[in-house]
Amino acid sequence: MNQEIKSQLQSIVGDRWMMDSPNELYVYSYDATPLYQAMPDAVVMPGNVEEVAAVLKVANQYRIPIVSRGSGTNLSGGTVPTEGGIVLVTNRLHTLHEVDQENLTATFGPGLITADLHREVEAVGLFYPPDPGSMRISTMGGNVAECAGGMRGLKYGVTKDYIMGIEAVLPSGEIVRFGGKNAKDVAGYDVTKLLVGSEGTLAVVTEITAKLLPLPPAKQTMVAYYQDLTSAARTVQRVIAAKIIPATMEFLDHATMAVVEDFARIGLPLDMKAMLIIEQDGTALQVEQDIARIAEICRSEGATEVRLAQTADEGAKLMAARRAALSALARVKPTTILEDATVPRANLATMVEQVDVIARRYDLQICTFGHAGDGNLHPTCLTDERDREEIHRVEQAFEEIFHAAIKLGGTITGEHGVGMAKAGFLDLKVGPSGMELMKRIKEAFDPHGIMNPGKIFAKSDRRRVVVKTHACTHEHNHA
């Protein structure tokens, strides 16, 4: 990128918000995904939609790649600028424009931190359910780009279930709006939902309108411990089959429990093989009835101990321990590779067993935790990227895990997106015709291919490719 183009960018966003020193570029050369890194040519931080549009016009004119991003908590390499170009940071667009208590919606910029949205709407008795593990630092724009999920996905769904309207800028610089506050709107194709989960490959989102719910008046948390993985997984199936839908149903295997206990010191029994953390919300009577029935099912499926949180603070500590799982695991070895295989709930026990078999086959330390209620497991390998032979075994193991998930009717990603890390596996899920259709959609939005190139659609083989410009190892504590 020559100085003339950089000068144009400076004139759009101002000198302070256009960065190109080596240190500044390095900060935006990676995200929370291990093994991926590439340097951009420039970083811009526009302050409004008009500046975003002007930057995209420059990029489109000169065919410069654009990678939009927020806090960089991405776990699929989705915000790494693999082909250089411009990293467009949306963090300055962080205003919560409105909480509409009549229509039960909130409208805000993509740079709004997820936890800040939660706090603001809950202060007026409302509720935005999606709660990704990185919510204290992740932005709502990033949540929309990846269609983020979280621990409440079982009962409440994921980001796409709450996004009603979007303002976005196309690669040409045109500003468009889709959807809005209408509870019903079937005017044409649902482009709003198409943009949710598009990973920045189609447009840059500049404003979001989300659906809110009334804040549940009561909730209760419980934990169940098991001597084997299968019994814990079977409990999940039994609870759902009993037509009880908990707000949260989280799974931790023994290896994860041990690391979390060392990190959080909350008294987890380390002679157990697995645990479920279950939370229910709703009316006080319904919560009490559901928790009692769930506890009964846990015991009937062989739970060694079932314990109800006696206070809201105790329940919050249990949920915080689950949220700390990745942070705790990241302390063990230099490199933590967390994946995101999802299967139908009825196949959860089989998938847990498959991960364990695959880990032993490749002599790897793979800890498994995740959102058991919606079949979304996070097999997490503790390794060291400097050991190339072991990294090769990691690649082979995760390829087998993805194939196992597909064979069980599952998918290669439940909430982390495709990005680079899984681009080589997307065809396993959607097939050749599906891949071709997606590519045609991409070309219709982005005929010059400048929007986050190298993501979703693989350019090489299926293996995790190390794209680095500096030799370093990062310890990531996000998501």
C-alpha cells in the first residue's frame, strides 16, 4: 500500500485513527486463535458510518483487502489479515443508541461490549440472552459476524435468533439497511439473517437492532458429579427427553475440572470423571419444579452427588468457574487449541467417547467441556506450537474429530465460525453444491473479493496452516 492511499485513509478518519507503525500493525496481526498471524498494511478506526463507507470506497477502488474486527476474541482465525490490506476496527462505534421498552428492542453500534449491553438492558428489567464466554471483552459486531452462542443457547438460541435489523456498508461503499423493529417482516430475502454469521466476508456491519426479552424473575443453579462421562452425557439426553429445557447445561470432563479447580479454588471433587452445571430460570415455582425433576434424573442416571447452590452468590461462582475453563486451560501449556464440534443432543455421549478415543490414539492431552444441552462440545488440546511433530498429531486428531461429528449428524462449528481454521472442512458439512452456492453469494456481494479474503473458503488442504510473520507464542484467555 503506497503513501498516497494511506494519506487518503488519514484524511477520512484523521491522523490519530490511521496507524501503520510496525508496533501498531503487530497488535492487529492476530486474534485469539493460536498458530495464525499475518501483518496488515494499515489499521483504521472510523468513527461513524460515513467514514466506514469512505474507507471501503478507497479499498474497493484499489482492490485492497478489508478485514473488519472488534476486540479480536475470534477463535477460528477469522480476523487475521492473511493477505495484508486494511484492518478496519469498529470499536469506536460503541454507542447504545436506544433501549426501546415498548417494542422490546435495543439499537447500538457494533463496538458495544456484549457485557455492557447485558448490564444496560437488565437495569430496566429486560434480557439479551446470548452470552459468549468472551462477553466481557467481545463486541456485539463480532458476535453478529460469528453468530456467537454461549451457555444459554439451549433454552434461548444464539445471536441470529435476536438480530432484527442491520445497517451495513457494502464493499462499494453503499450504505444499506435491512430489517428493523417489526415483529413480522417478510419483504424479500432475509438479508439480515444472511449477514449474521457471514464473518465479515460480505459487508461491514455499522448498526444493530436486537430483540430483547423480559428478564426472568428467578433462577437456580445446581451441580451434578459423575464417575463416568457417559452417564453425564446420558443425563443431558434424559432431561431434554423429559421436556425440560434448562437455561444452561454445561459439561466438564475430569481433566478440565482439575485445571479449573487449580485456577478457581471452588472445591471441585477431583475424584469425579465429569460434572454438569445446570441453571434454570423463569418463575419461582417453575424453577423449583424443574430443578427438583432435573436432580431426580441426575441421580437416576448415576450421579454420585447432586448439590443445589444455596445462594445466588454460590450459583454465580459455579457459572464463573465454567466461564473460566479456557482461561484455566491456557495456563497449562504454551499453546491452547480450542475447537467447536457440535452434534445432536442424542449423540452427545457417543461424541464424548469418540473424542476420548481419538485423544488416546494420538497421545494428546485433550480436555473436553462445553454446552452439553445443545450438543456443542469444545475439545481443547493443550500443546506447544514449537513442537511441530506434536502439532501434526493435533491436526490429525481434530480432523478425525470433525469427521466423527459429521458422521453423527453434527457440524464442524457450533459457534466459533469457519474463518481459516475450518475452511478446509466446510465441504464436509455443506457438500459441493452448497459450496458453489455460497461462493456465488459471496461474489454477488463482493465481486472484487476484498472482504476478509481467505476466510470460509479454503485455498489449500484441510490442515491448519501456520501463517506467521514473527516467531511467538500467545496465551489466549478469551471465549
